[in-house]
Amino acid sequence: MNPALTGQAEIKQDIVYSANGQALTLILPWAPGDKREELKPAPLIVFVQGSAWTTPNLGYEIPMLSHFAEEGIAVATVSHRSARDGYTFPAFLIDVKCAIRFLRAHAAEYAIDPTRVAAFGTSSGGHTVCMLGLTGDDPELRSEEYADQSDAVRAVAACFAPTDLPALFRRFEGGPNYEASMTAYFGGDPAKWNAVMEAYSPVKLVKKGVKYPPFLLLHGTGDPVVPVEQMEELYTCLRDAGADVTAWYVDGAEHEGNFWSPDVRRVIHDELVKRLS
């Protein structure tokens, strides 16, 4: 936990949200010992750490995420099933949607406002939150758990996110472990890989006439893993569909690492605080 927030926030770990054992960590903007019934419900950010669609490290961005508590915002950093453990697309997305419904179902317990939920993610987590924004309450992506709750989000902030999976994975074709990775992500039948990639590519899902939440897209111009064109393509699709979308370039930045700076954190912070106010 950020030491500067000692006594101002509480962190709860290993909260199991699904029968499949997946868990989340909550950073709550109230001090230990506060009476829940006396607290004003806090807006919520659901964060998905990049992991190449494997198991996210829930503690990776805790120092940055804890600052939202200063604004009275709760944060849930969410784990999901791993493609490396045999859970192909869209298991990760079904899990994160379940986590959102779980949090809404337990809103009173955690003093969360279920009407003010935003999504923030990096890399594969950025892809996940883009999918959340584009597929809110899609019955094809809904497990049976907490089925009476919504998994839609009010805003999306995505950093260096894959958005066009066929284009992205063509870059790695013929490389080491290519077929093993494709099988882990998209299943054992190569004839179906492209169809699965298209089905879970944000750029393929944007439609005119559909109301989407606001999107903030951020990407480093020197990213060697997910090219900046992936952000640009989604930005264009959303803009042309009439959505509220902003693109933010980080000059020379690569994937993670030197992407982060006080300015980048401020842009994300200000956008999410504004959308949840």
C-alpha cells in the first residue's frame, strides 16, 4: 500500500469473485474501522493488469492505483483465468465481466456506487477493458453468476492495448512458440484462429449507431510489442462511429517501462476522475 495513504484507505486481498476461484484485490477509500453504513458510496475503477492473457500480477500497479483513494474512488484489480492453463479466448473476458457483476452485487458491503464504474487496463488488460466498453451486457459473454447485475462500464482507459488481433499476430508468425501461443489463445484448430481473433478484436466490433462509453487510448510511439497503429485504428473506428474518444501519444515510449511518467499518470487520473464524478 502507498505509505502516504496509511489511515486513509484500506486494501482487501484475495476476494474470490467466481466459483472458478478467481480473485480480486480492492483498494477502498475509507479507513479501517469506518462504519460502512455511514459511508458515502464510492465510484469504482476496475483495473486489469497486462499479462499476455495469462495470470495478472494483482500487485503490479498498486502504488499508482492507490492514489485514486485520495479522490474517494475505490479500485479493484482483477485476476482472470490464464490462456497458458488451457483457458482459451474469451475466458479472461467472461471472468472480468463476472468480477464487475460481483462488485455490483456486493456494492453495499464495500460501500461502492454501482452506477459509477469505469475500466482501466494495460496491454492485454487494455484489450480487455476495450472489450468491456464495446460489449457491455452481451449475453454471449455472461456467465451464470450474478446474472441479475450489469457488467457495463461508464468509461474506458486503455494503455498500449492490442485492438486488431489478426494484424498483431501476423507479426509473430513463424517465430518461436508461435503455434503453441496461438493454440493457447485461440484453440487447437488453426482453421478457426482467424475467426476467433476477429471476434475479439475491438476494431472489428465498433458499429455506428451504438452508444459506447467514453474511451481514452494511450500508446507509446516506440512500442515494439503492440505497434501504435493498433491504437490509431481503434481511435479512427470509434471516432467515425460518433463515439467520445481521445488518443494520447507518449513520444518514444515502449511497452510498459518508460511509458509511465507523471504526465501520463495525470492524464489517466484526470480522465477517470472526471468520468466518475
